[in-house]
Amino acid sequence: MHPKVIFFDLGGVVCRFHRQRRLAALGEACGVPPERVESELYASGLISRWDRGLDASSEIHRTIREKLGFPGNIQALQEIWCSAFEPDPDVLALAGSLRPLHTALLTDNDHLLLDALPDLFPQVASHFDALLFSCRLGATKPEPTAFTRALDLMGIAPGESVFIDDRAVNVAAARDLGIAAIHFRDAAALGAALDGLLAR
């Protein structure tokens, strides 16, 4: 197989995602328990709204100020937001080794993270030719639209791509569209799977 683009999920693949770390840090900054943060942002559906790109970073900041009493500026909020992510150096090294193939992040995340990523995680952003966040695509995985818009932005057909994700439902959705997809477990298994695909 000779793909033109390899899509990587962010949380759970390129970075380990620690949701509780974000909840605890934001709760501490606002003087409220993490359970309140969970209720106001996640259970309320706000996170899903933001992942779909319905609010810009400034509006996310304003909403968290109003709902939780966050006292800091938008940069302080971005630092807390990004604290949930822990880059996996082995996966990043693997992504870098794929050059000259094009690589892209294909992730369900909001404008707050998208705006912050190049500054707060330059070692992540620099490994990818495109940052295809759901907030830009207007759809989240496993919706077919999330994949088709990502393909359109990269100017490729489904059969010219590989998609890597830690969630089986997203992998299945990609395969249904004709995208070669790998269910991520760890960097070593991913390397072996990619070697097998690219050797075909």
C-alpha cells in the first residue's frame, strides 16, 4: 500500500489523555470540586458543543468564567486545558519516521486546544502537516462527515489514507468508508501494523 496521508488521533494515540487531571486543575483554579467541573462542562454537553466548533476560544473562556468562576486569562485556561495531554515520545518518533509521507492529526477537540497546541506542545504540532480538529470539520468521529471533510482538506481519496485511533468504533467507521484503519494499542504494535500495511 502506498498511502499519501496517515491520520493520527490525538488523545489516546499521540498523547495519553488524563481527563481527571484537567478536571482537578480547573476545579482548583476555580475553587470548586472536580465533580462540579465535570457536571458543568461534560455532563451538560458543552464539551460536545465545543468539539463541533460552535464556539471560539474566547467564548469558551467566557463561558467557563461565568459557570465556574475561572479567574485567569485565556492563556491560563489553555495551560489547564492542555494539562490533560501527555505526549507519547514513541508515537511521535514513529510519526516522524514516516516522512516523506504526509501526516495529520484527526481529533475530536475544540478551538481552545487547537489555538494552544503549537505554543504549548510544539513537539506535537511540528510532527504533523495538518491539524484537523473536529472544531474545524464541524463533525466528530465516528460520523462519516468528520472523515470525508478531512479527506477533502488533504485532497485525497479514502484509499489513499491510513487512520489510527484507540477507539474501535472510530476504526470501524473509517473502514466503512474505505480508509485503511489501525486500532491503536501501543507504539510497538502500531509500528508493526504500519510496516505490514506499507509493505504491501
